[in-house]
Amino acid sequence: MNNETTDARGRPRVVITGMGMLSPLGNTVEESWENMMAGRSGIGPITQFDASELTTRIAGEVKGFVARDHMDFKEARRMSRASQLAVAAARMAVADAGLPEQLPDPDRTGVLVGTAAGGMERAFEEMDTFRERGMRAVSPFAMTMFLCNMPTHHVSLMTGSTGPLSSIVAACATGTQTIGEASEFIRRGAADMMFAGGVEGLIHVSAIAGFGAMRALSTHFNDTPERASRPFDKDRDGFILAEGAAIVVMERLDKALARGARIYGEVLGHASSSDAFHVAAPDPEAKGAIHAMQWAIDDAGLTPRDIDYINAHGTSTPVNDATETLAIKRLFGERAYEVPISSTKSAMGHAMGAAGTIESIFTILGLGRGVIPPTWNYETPDPECDLDYVPNAPRPSPIRVALKNSFGLGGQNACLVLGRYANGQED
């Protein structure tokens, strides 16, 4: 490799050459992007079950998804919704990257997909089946439907990848950490290409009831669901659960150039950290979040002054948004008031394990197209959240480097530094 395809430390540069997505905003990357940028909310009344007895009756659902449009019907029956969504997103990413049906070097191609809950809904369904109809009625695929590594397996099977294989379970940080860890497989020479991303199919009564019992969900906007996710706004009262899947194709830059691939952007750095504080609440001093941001910037060989935009975790919970704001202030100092920050969860809710990858794709598109996605529903400023959150309208800006934050339950933090590829073809 020549110096142009390695970073300052001599590591292979890692670029993104393909993307696939299903989200509450749309069933493709472009549809999701267009709706998000236009302020068309993906949040609405729950349709997958009767939510009438719950305090939160709205969610961000993937709409109109038919598994058999993306895979064999028999295969789909043996998968959880999460695995189905992951396979569909991976197929889109393969096509978008212009890859052949048979990978040229499957042993040098790996898969790293994450999920917070896997096929949890299938576990509940099989329990009900056992209670109502007995052991004989339980599916022989019950266990393999709800294990958290199954989306990774199914993406590997679909793509024919026989290289490094791993699954990440890091709650809300999952989809960001998968991209970071996948870049490390490439950097250290274990793979030339990785399929990486996150998935969640968690719109289930157990999840809504459970998060509701934690008082983590919004309850004040059931009649106006499009207003419910309002990160950093003074009237925010909790997050909105969402589902979805996003997969990216990541490659060594020299390999991508050699095959003439379209390059969307570059993974410049990544890091993860632990709060080691509480199962659900963030460290009030934001030490873990600060560490993850600083270490990711260090890994990229940059400083906070090099960051042009922050795609925030921004869940719309009172504590999280205030703590993330504090972390940014403490790391960036006075520059915190100059850096635009936004949360795209405002348009679709929180897709848990899929959120970080969906939001990374939005960030990469913003870098390539010279526009910052907005924070929708930001109406009433909060004295604790007093930074520039790009309220209610996209902002044209020639951003070059962005920081992506994801801070999860259990104190799991993950951050990425993403860059515009200077010689790319994305406009």
C-alpha cells in the first residue's frame, strides 16, 4: 500500500462503499434520508399488537416490510424479525456496493452485526405456544430464532462471507460499536472487507411495558406521535422505541480503489468506554462519555477542534440529553458552543441496536452532501441544554469530519469519527 491508502500510523484506511437500511422513515437508505430531512416523522400508533393498556402507545415501526420479498419464505419462517430485517438490509448494501453475487475473496470478508435484544419476541411467542399447546408445538428453531448472534449468522450465510465473524451486544451503543470494531478487523489485517451494522425488531408488548416500567418512554404525546421524540427540548419526557436495520460495506481503501467502488466516506477513528456507574443511569459527571469521545478523536489522530459536527446520542430523555450536553461542554470547552449538534432520533425514535448504524449512515450522507441533519421538535430551550442543536431545518454546511455518539444502558459508550472522502464520488 502507498501512503495515500494508509493513515498517519501506517494502518490501512477504511472506507464505506455500500449501505442498506430499513427504518421507520423508509425501507431504503434514500427514502429514510429524504423523509428525515423533510421532517416527515416515522413515529405513529403501534400496529404490531394491541397497545391500548400501555402508557406509551406509539413507536417507530418499519412499515410495509414483507420478508419474502427479500428471502426465501421457508428461510424467513425460521428467523426472528431482527434477522429478517438484517438480511434485507445486507442485500441492499451488497447491491449498493456493486458486489458480485459470489464474493471474490470470501475468506477475507467478515461480518459483524449487533443487536440489543435479538429475537426476544420469538422467545415470548414460543413460551406462549408451550403453555397453550404443549411441547410438541414448540418450533425446533425456537432457540436459533432468538439468540443474539443469529442476525450475524444469517448475514454471513446470505453473503457467503467466511472470514472473521462476531456479534456485538452493547444496548444502545451496539450499532456504533459494530462499525468501530469492524474497522479494527481491517486495520489489523484480519479482513479486507466487512459487513457491519445493527438491527432491532423489538416492538413487542414486553419491551414497551418494560421500558415503561422504567419510566424511560415518553407518555405525553400519544395523540401527537410526531412530536414525541424531542431531544434537548425542555419538554422532552422520554424516548420512543423504534425498530430497524442498517448494514454498511466497509473496505480497505486500496481494495476499494482497485475495484472502482463508489466511496461514501471514511471511518477515521473509534473508541468505547464504560461508565461503571449504574445499570440504567449515566454517570452524572459524564466521565465515560468524555473518555469515549476523546479516545475516538485520538484514534483518528485529531483534536476536538477538528470536529465539524456531532451526531448526538440524543434520546429525548431528560437525564441523557443533559448528560451528553455536559460531556460535550467538558471535552470541547468554549468550542462546544460553536459545533453544530443534532439528533436524528427526533424523526424516528430510538432503534436500540440499530440506532448507531442508522445514524452513522445519516452522518455519512450529510458529510458527502454538505448538509447537517436537524433536530426536529426542538421548540423550548432547556437551560441545561444550551448548545447549537440545529433546530427544525437542515443546515447546508461543508462539514468534513463528524463525531458520532452512542451511549447505552449498562454504561456502554461508543463513538466514531467519520470523514468525508475527499476524492469520493458522493455529491
